[in-house]
Amino acid sequence: MQNNVLDYLDEIIKTKSDKMAFADDKESFTFREVYDTARAIGSGILAKGIDRKAVVVFMRKHPKEIVTFFGVIKAGCFYVPIDEEMPEARIKLILENVKAPLLICDEETLPKAQAFDFGGEIVTFDSIAQTKADDKLLKDAYDKALDTDPIYIVFTSGSTGVPKGVAACHRSVLDYVEQLSETLGFNEDTVFGNQTPLYFDACLKELYPTLKFGATTYLIPRSLFMMPVKLVEFINEHKINTLCWVVSALTMISAFGTFDKVKPEYLNNIAFGSEVFPIKQFKIWRETLPDAKFTNLYGPTEGTGMCCYFHVDRDFEDTDVIPIGRPFKNTEILLLKDRKELAGPGEEGEMCIRGTSVTLGYYNNPEKTAEAFIQNPLNTAYPEIIYCTGDIGKLNEYGELVFVSRKDYQIKHMGHRIELGEIEINADSVPEIKFAACIYDNEKGKIVLFYVGDIDEKGVMLSLKGKLPRYMLPNVITKLEDMPLTANGKIDKVTLKKIYESGD
């Protein structure tokens, strides 16, 4: 029975040793090069006497960074990715939390790494990758590894307070890769175009299926996401056929008329998640690629990534929400009221994840772990941990799960309970609007709508008056030249709040 994620790599080099595995716009690694370099890095870590500990990886987004992740796992350790675009204060909190004995960087990030108050040893990729592979050390590490051992700690992108490091193990990642691959139909001909930074769990959708099938992953330069035409040209140049992206990255292409200039020539498998896909923008994609398969995915970092899917198989109105469908095999979603009992038919409840995909919890943070990872209230016979997502969902008339809102995204305004997402959906349906996002001023009781589009604020209000009841109409409407995005490509509501406060 497979109990180590790198069993995929050990098997794939037997048949696809010389095939390109990971590449960016400048450099690439074959599966043999990935295998040999990961073994060298793993041996270098083990030679330092580091055993089942955290190893910080501080590198530019590059195929070498991926290989370093695998090298850490080869050593029986777990990687903690950090990045230059993280605020220094956040990096400091992460380093204090994990207390790693080793940090691996590259030549470009070395000066910054040396400026950290790290406390452990700092080595470069180029130096540790020259280590001669030690078969005995590697075998000993492999033989004593358990499928419940962690392989990474990814820190959630929360905007305030102390960041939380989600620890995922071999077992949950293996389960995720198997279920995701079956759901989306990956194979050896799959060519992924990676959009997300490598310090987010979202990149799991490309990294480990690439090893499993002998597929190929291209790391798309971040700069191209500000140039939609060149982005599609890159996709075509490298014959990328599969995208697993956040919604904002897809709408960045469709909202600005990119398909009038260039169309994806090879794309046939498009998965999206992390945000609600505006139906108006989704229709543009579907009309442009009528033969492609589109799948809505849902899932939190604490559930090892995505855990629900919906293959889009019918048409939707502009104000509809595409369902998140059904849970993956070996996963159950419990809709709980007050974390005590199941919601009834048509009732809303908090989506709680049950199954192997539930991660180990928050690293060195028992208090936060206890808040979100709880005993299944429906089972009093034996210990069973479920993860409470904080997301509200319900079942529709088809028996499909529908994402309603975040618990903290529901507001009480003028005596009414309102989902800000419903206002966004209706704003997105206005033909001239490309992006829309809402925040709420709790102190002054104001709904604030930001948008990007070819229409003025009065025109937006006029359109919304025909779509929303009076109590849901925004109190403040602000037009932006560009919608701020997080490093992961999602709409950045923290920045929107700052924009609002600075102009108030």
C-alpha cells in the first residue's frame, strides 16, 4: 500500500525518466533530474542530523523550488514555504512558529535570508543539491516514515493576527491527489499551467498529479497575469491543456476582451475555485471553448485543498451561483447548525469536512486547532475529528451543495440578514461591469460596493435598483481602475477596506 507521496516519483522515473516534468519560461527539469536532485537534497539534510523536522524553503518561484520541496520530503522532513512577497513581519511570525533548524534559499533570496533573525543554518539550493546521494540514509528515512507524518506546513493567508500553519500529512495528500485526479481526468498527456504561488496549497493540484502520471507543469510568470493577451499566447506556445485557477485569474482574461484577439488553442480542462465565478464571465469562457470541460471546485487549506466538485453540465442565469456539487469520494460534508445537529432539507448550515482529507491541524497552535478541528458531534462512540470551515452552504433542488457565504460575510443591515455575495453577483451581472466586490462598514452600517467597468456610479445604482430590494442597495459605490488582488489571485478585500477608510 502506498504511504509516501514520493512513491509517485520513484515509480514514474521507470517509464518517463527523460520527459520534462516542471518548467518555467527559462528552465526545466526532467523526471530523472527531479529524482536525482531531490535525493541529493534529502541526503544533504539527513547528513546534518535533521530528522523529521521543519525545513524552511525561501526561494523564487522556480522549478528548483518544487524539487527542493521533494528533497525535504525525501529526508522524512516537512517543508515550510515562504516568499519574498510576504511582509517581513509575517515571515518573522512564521519562523518563530516553526523553529526550523534549516533554511534553504537560492542565490537571489540569500541576502534577505541572512538578514532574518533565523537561528538555524542557511544553505543555498546550489550547494545542498551537490550532495552525493546516500542510499542508506534515504532508505532509513523512508522505512520509518508513516503516512500520518507531515510533509508540509502552509500558512493561511489571513489578513490579521498571528498566521496559522496548516500541517498536512502523506495520507491526506495521497487521498487528495487520487480523488482530484479521478474527478478531473488527469493523465500522462496533461499539461498544467500553474497560476498560484508555490507557498499556497493550491499548487498541489499540479505538483503531485504531475508525478503520479508523468504529466508536465509550466510555472506561468506572474507578470503575464497583468497582460491577458500575452498570457494566452504563453498558454498556446506551451500547449497547455489544463488550468486549475482561482476565478479572478480567469476573469482577468475574459473581462477585457482578450478572446477577440487570441483564443486558447489547446485548453480542454478548466477547473476553478476559491471564489464565485460571475456567470457573465463564465459564459464567455464556455462560448469560447465549447468543447472544454469546466469544473467548479471547493475546499479549504485545512481540508488539503479541494474537497467538492461540480462538472458544469447545464446553463445558468446571470444571477445564479454555480453549485459546488458533491464531495470527493472518501469525503463527507456535514451541514451543521450551531455545530450540534444536521441542517434540515433546504436549511443552511456550516460546511464541516469529515474524512481522510482533514489535515493534522495548526502547527504549534493547539488553541486555534481546538476551535476549528472538533469532535464530530454526530458521533459520540469514538474519537473522530472533523474540520469546521466557517463556510455556510445548503442543498439545492438537485441535491447539490451550494456555497452561500462565509459566516463572517453575512451582515445584519436595516433589520435584514444579507449575504454580501448576493449583491456582488447582481453587480457582476451588469453588462458594463468587469469586477465587483462588497465590504461592510459595521460602525456606520454602510454597504460599500467597489467595481471596475465602463459605467459610472449612478449607472450602477440604477441597474441595481432593478435587481435588488432597497435594503440591499449599496450605500457607497466606488469605481476603481483596477481591482486589487491577493498574491493568490483572489480579490483583496483587506485592501478594499483600506481604500474605503482612506477616502472616508
